[in-house]
Amino acid sequence: MARRPVRVPGGPQAFKYKTYTQTHPKPEFFVQRLCSNNRILLTLTLFLQVSATILAQTNQPVARKEGEPKILQLMVQLASEEEEEVIQAIKNLALTGDLRLENFFDLYRQGSVYLWEDAPEGILKIVVNEETVENDDFDELAPLVHPLTKKPVMIDGKQARPLIEDLTDISPGRKVRKIANSSKFLIRLASPNPKDRISGVKKTGDPPQNIDAIPSLQRIIKEDPDEKIQWTAKESLLLIRLAGVLPEQTAKDREAAIQELGNIKSLRALPRLQILLDTLNEAKEKPEGADAWTAAAKQSIKQIDKHETSVERFNNIFQGLSLGSVLILMALGLAITFGLMGVINMAHGELMMIGAYTAFEIQRAFGHNPDNPVDSYFFVAIPVSFAVAAMVGLIMEALVIRHLYRRPLESLLATWGIGLILIQLVRIRYGDNIGVNAPTWSLGGNEILQDVILPNGRLFIMLLCAACVGLVYFLMNKTPLGLRMRATMQNRDMASSLGVNTRNVDRCTFALGSGLAGVAGCAWTLIGGVTPDMGQNNFIVDSFLVVVTGGVGELAGVICSGLGIGLITKWVEPLRIGGFVVGAIWAKVILLAIIVGFIQFKPAGLFAPKGRLSDV
């Protein structure tokens, strides 16, 4: 009698991306309405959208319906009484590259796959049952599902439910079960999807190393069209040789693998080389070739350490630039409002938070999620975040801030209180944390050098920052509104006497600064979490440091100080002093000390402010 199967959780399910075409208006409708006078931005938007759609379609799991009969035929061989035939069937199944077999192998190892010898004609012989049910006579029935699609096996319009006694258990033994588990990763080596293929290539080189993957790795090194996958396959092959698990492997071969891993600067090999070195140093009886291995391992570790240091430095610089870009977006509005009106707006971080939550609502409106990506939502979220934050800023200005001009201490306290109110309102509505799903085009990165990867999300933030700086410069220097802003900043009384409505200028300026903070919050959703107190805890202090260091009201100062503070922060955080790592908190302390020392020598900042603030 066959044993009763045990309920097991379902295997990994691949996301199936669908192109968004119905239910909501086409994304181009919103983009054209927002960017009708800017053909360059429209062209860039459509290009990114089409690219993201193609990428999503490229990442879809391949059904491979043409090879399904062959796969099902190989599955029948799993019921063979000859262990070698079963092992060969498993390897042949893995070579098909059908990712659905990963889940099937999990079910097979856990005893949920059966042979139905008395199946009606046209019905599968190999079936899956994860849980039995009892009828009124207390007979155990086995609801059957397809081994690949996991859809119910249908007979006369109903799911087949034979007695569990009518099924033959083909659960594998220990040896076959181990082979089936390792074969899950062989499947990925034959996948047409580059992401799945490189994942399988990496896994074959990780412990326990899969010797059966060596022929596939050698084929990939020679034939794969992706150079990165070729390089990774070579690395995994060397790691297998480093482990010394190959039959009839010589000491010279292992020494050569150690040296080659150092030559290609393999970061994956670094901890394994260190373990090998420690093992050899502690061994009482040295194996053959131990001295040569030790010398080669020390040299390779030195090469890889040097490469790792270079990669970390480059990554720190890039992360500093991206952090600086967010700080610039935040400080742009703060510098404008502070420079023009002398208002210390402690609620500026909450305006950033409002921009982030606006992006979350736009995502929900478009229905964007991992199962159904609608990447164009983000290009709508940017201007909407600007508008919503600007509107909140106008309300703040009309109700509170307009009564506190030229009273910096009172404005500081009042806006701090406004910020607390906004935080609590958002916390009541959304809770303490939400998840914003970034567009698919912002995921991943571009490897410009070995192990040097530039994340797409951070690259976009840097481009967005440059665009915002350019737009603010154009507004301030090439438009009538900018002329009135600069006139009011330099001498409010004179500008008013010449007919400038300084009250309207104040409104527009505060709305502009608030909107820029909203854009910063929208951009932050690509790389960071969203919480009600995100602005107050993470950005408001750094934004004021940017403004003070750069010079109040100076665009060039904001750019230089923002990038400088971002770079210094990311440069200081990983520093080690003995066994002490500086970390994020102490990095802020050190940064503050540096800025305080700098202000002692340059009280006006990098670029001295002009106008009435310079006389204060």
C-alpha cells in the first residue's frame, strides 16, 4: 500500500508579467497632457516605457509547450526500478531548461509524485498529489494535479480522485533525492532567460559544488552570447576545482585554480581562499601540495583584497553622489524660501514625506505591482508629487507662515509643530510603514567594470536632480517670475516700491520650494523606505547643513555642498579605527564637526549670500 502523502508547501512560483493595456487610461495620455510642450521629455518617456515593456516580456517564464511531451515521457522513467535509469532521467529533465521542473523536483523529493498505472487512456501516468481527502466511507482519495502546470487532472469534467491505494509511490532514495535537489540548478543553465541562466551558473559554484554541471559550464564558456555569463561560468568552474571535489584531481590542478581565481579577482573566492588558508595552517598533517597552495592562496587573497578595496571606493563615491542628489533636491526649495523670506521651515522634511506618499497613491491608482507592472505611473507621480506638496506648502504659508516673516525663531517653532501634525495625520491614515514598488526599469544596474555596478534607480535620481537644478536655474534667470524673486531677495522694500507684488512672490516661492521637496520624496521611493517621520529623522538636518554650508539662497552653493556632504558621509561611514567601524550615526557626528569647523573659517558658506540676508 502506498504511504499517505504529507502536505508540503508549494514550490517557488515565477512572476508572470503582463503588459498593461486595459482598465486604466493609456499612460501616454497623462504624459502628453503634462509634457505637450516638451518633445524631448516625451520622447525619453516613451523610450523608457517601451524599453521597460520589452524587458518585462523578456523576463516572462517560457512555457515551452513544444517540449512538454518529451518532458512528460522522461518523467515516466522516474518510476523505473533501475536507479541509474532514474538518475539519467533526472539529468535529462534538467537539461530541458524548463523552470517549472524546479517545483516538480521539490515535490518529487518530498514524496508527492506518484505513478498512476491504471490511468484511463489519454491521462498522464505521472501525477502529483499533495494531500488526500476522505469520502463518506472513510476511503482516502487523492486529488491529482498536473506535474508541470499544477492544474487539476480532469476526467469527465471533474478532478480525478482515485484511491490512494491505486497510486504507486515513487519517492526517491537518499542518493537520488540529493541528485534531484542539485539538478534544480542545472535547469537554469539551459534556460533562455539570461537572469535565470546566470543564477544557475553562480549556484553551481557554491557549496556543495555540482560536478554534473561541469559539461554545461564548459559549453556556456564557449557558446553563451552573454560575456558576463561566460565569465561567471569560468569563475564557478574554478571554484569547483578549488574545492578539490573532482575525481582524480591533482595538486597542481588545484594550485592552478587558486592562482587563476586571484588573476580574475574573484570576490566570491575570497572567503573560500581564506578558509583554505586557515585549514592548511591548522592541519597537523599537511596534504600533498599544501605549501604551494598556501603561497598561491596568499598571493590571490592579496590581489582580490586590492580589487575589493577599489570597488568599495568607487561604490562609496557613487552612493555619495546619489545621496547628494537627494539632498540637493531637498535643499533647493529650502535655500530658496530661506534666502527670500528668512523663514526657517522645519516642516520641509514633511513636505518630502508628502511627495513620497503621493507617489504611493499614484502607484495604487495605476494598479502597479510586481504581478502587473505599470512602470509609467512614476512619470505621472513626479509632477503630481510636486503639485500636492506645493499645495500643502501654499496652505501652510497662507495660514501660518505669512504672519511670521522676518521672525526666524517663531517660524522655526511653528513649522516644527506643523511637521508633527502632518506626521501624525499620515500615521493615522497609513500606519508606520508602507511599501512602494519601484518601476521595473529602476531595478538592477549596469556593470561598467568588473563588480562595479551602477544601480538604475540611483542613476535616475541623479538625472532627475540635474533636470531640477536646470529648471530652477532657468526659472530664476530667464523668466519674469525669477526676476521678481531675485529682486525681492536682494531688496524687498525697493522691489515693492517698483511695483513688484512681494506677497504673490512669497506665495510662489514657498510653493516652488515645497514642490521641490515633494519631488525629492517621490525620487526617494526608488531607493529607500517610506515612513511618516522619514523627513524629520533622515533629511531635514542634512538639508539645513547643505544650505548653511553652501551659502543661503545660492544655487551653486547648494550643488557643491550637497554633493560634498553626500560624498563625505559615504566616505566616512565604512572607515575602521582598529576594530571600530564608524557607521551611519558616528558619520553624522563627524560630518557635523567638520561643518562647524568649516563655518568658523567661512561664516557665509562657500558662496556668500546677497541681498538683505547678508546684512543680518
